[in-house]
Amino acid sequence: IVPATAVQAMNVAVFLQKAEALQKKGMAAMFSSDIGLLKNELKGAGGALREERLAAQRAGRRPAYCPPESPAIQPNELLAHFRAIPAPQRARMEVKDALRSLLVRKYPCPA
């Protein structure tokens, strides 16, 4: 058994590759194990970013982003943001960092 900390985070290039393959499958994508993999990647990244934001607030620092009570990001919005990242950068950028950049843009903190 591999400890959870040893699992490497997915990069944006791999995420997009898997997401685009799922889109091509249409309804059959519902039966692919990759859909769970992508959901878990986003859930983990989102949870880590939430913890970073709350830790910054507890420490009296300004958080990177300030979401509403119920933030909502549509799948097409997420994929468009990831696709806007220059291709050479995608392989070096973790999903968490790409998600953070979307949240910063979508939910800026008041000045």
C-alpha cells in the first residue's frame, strides 16, 4: 500500500488529456474509471486550497481568493481555464495550482 502522501499530484496536461478523452466518449464516459480519478483530483485540490485559505485567514493574512458561501465552477469553465494555460507550462503545473489561479481570478478579495 502506498501512503497517500506518496501519490503524485496530477499535472494540468494529464488532466486535460483524460478530460478530453472522456468528452469524446460522450455518455459512455459515465462508466470510465477516469471520471472518478478526475473528480477526486479536483476534490483533493479544492480541499487543499480551502485549507490554505482558512489558514491564511486564521493567521491574519489576506487569502489568495475570497469565494462566496457556495462557490460554483462549471466543468466547461474549468476546462477553458486549463486550456488557456500555455501548453509547455501545463506539464509542469499541478491541477491545484491551476485551480488556484482560476479561483483567484473568479473570486478576488476586496481591496
